[in-house]
Amino acid sequence: MKKIFFVLILSMLMASNLYTAQSTITESEGYACMGEDKSRKQTEQAAMTDAKKRAIEFISSYVTTESQVKNFQLEKDLISAYSNATVKVIQEIEKNWYKDASAGDCYRVKIKAEVIPDENAMDKISKSKQLVDDPSAPLIVNVWTDKKEYQSGEKIRIYIKGNKPFYAVVLHKDVKGELLQLLPNPYRKENYFNGGVIYEIPSGNDRFELEVSPPFGEESVSVYASTSPLGDINVKDIGGVYQVKTRHDDIGDRTRGVKLKEKTGSNAASEFFEERATLKTGR
């Protein structure tokens, strides 16, 4: 068995998440016409504003209908969080000018949008233990280790668990800033996980071990998860794991390029969850 020696000291993340990001990704269209009061640029900006507004409205409705949280206060907080959401444009899918018989020159834009709920509201929600195990709630993926601290030579076990079925990649960033993809890997291809099940890394077909060794310092483990297949990042097979070739700053955007699937009679939407834990190592 090939050994990959990583230097990791992880906190018990289920008790204290150092970084989380929860959002929902969808596609939306926006429209605007010039009239007598707008320039072409202002019209394009108005159409984009309309597309973002429609994205928030759709996701607020989506959360209300898809997330049947049993606790009334949690449901209320969840709706409030998405009602006060912001929008990040992941991709401009289509855009064009067209003639409208009554309004004249008009502009249409179609975007893939990430609707990000109010951070303070979601922080309050994330502290609810009930939500962590509720499959009707928005996607939540927890990551933790078997111990809080490790000494040189000890082996680390990482665990992940989602409240509903999800796709995910698990990455490790070492002291030097090099990124490795722990899961999926060349011998454990799975990237789809059942909700309510604890998955261990390494285990099964994995051909690496997580053994603490120098150099010591600050590192991190990141989990990017979604209810739809994730966008691709560039990786290279180096044995038991993949070396990540995509720039670290671009990984969030690349994984958010989720492959949306439409449900019958409704628009497409995908819940996205990102969690990163910083860690320190010592002798």
C-alpha cells in the first residue's frame, strides 16, 4: 500500500466549524427595455438586476417548498435568510438585444446564479443540531476527525456526513500551499454520498494513509458539496491521491459550475455547501 504522509491536526469540526458557506445555484433570465430614459448600458444593467431579483424570488420559493423543516422557528429563519440573500453571477449563459413591438429595443440576459443567504441568519440556523440531521433542510455537510490533536507519527481519520444525498470532493492543503484531492481518488472513485451516513477517509479502496510528519504549520481540509454533480477541477494522478492543478482561488468557482437538473414542471436548482477547516500541526 502506497503511503501518502500528510501533516494534519484537525479540530472537532462538528462542534466548531471554522468556515462554512451555504448557497443555492439556479438559472434565471432578466429583461429590460430602453424606452426614453435608459441608455443601452443602463438597459443591460437593468436586465441583469432583474435576473438577480428573479433568482432570489425563485430560490426563496424553492426553499419554502423543498425544505419542510418541522421546527417553525427554523423554517421562519430559513425563509428570512434567503429573502435577504445576495446573488453572485457564476456564468452569463445567453444575452441578446431584440425588438419588442410595443417597447422597442429590449435586452435579455440568462445567468447561472448563486443565491447566497444572509450570513448572520444562516450562522444562527447552523447552530441548530436538529438541522444537521434533517434531510428536509438545505444541504449541510459536516467534517470532523477522531481526535482534536495529533503528534508526529500518529494516523488521522477524517469523517464526513451530510443531512441528505450529496456529491462532494475533499481537498487537503499543506503548509506549502500544495493541494491534494483525497476523495474521490484513483482507487476510490465515488463522489456521491448518501445522507445520514458517516464516511471515513481513508478507508475501503483507499491506498494512502494520513500520517503526521514535518513540516509543521497551518493547513486546511476543504469539502465542496452539492445536491447536483459538481463542476470539474483539473487533477493529476500521483498514486493514491490526485494532485490538484487548478489554482486554489479558482476551485470554489469551478466546483460551483454544477450540472443542474430540472425537475418535472419546475426550474432547476442545486443546493451547494462548502466547508473549510484550518488546522495547525506540531511535534
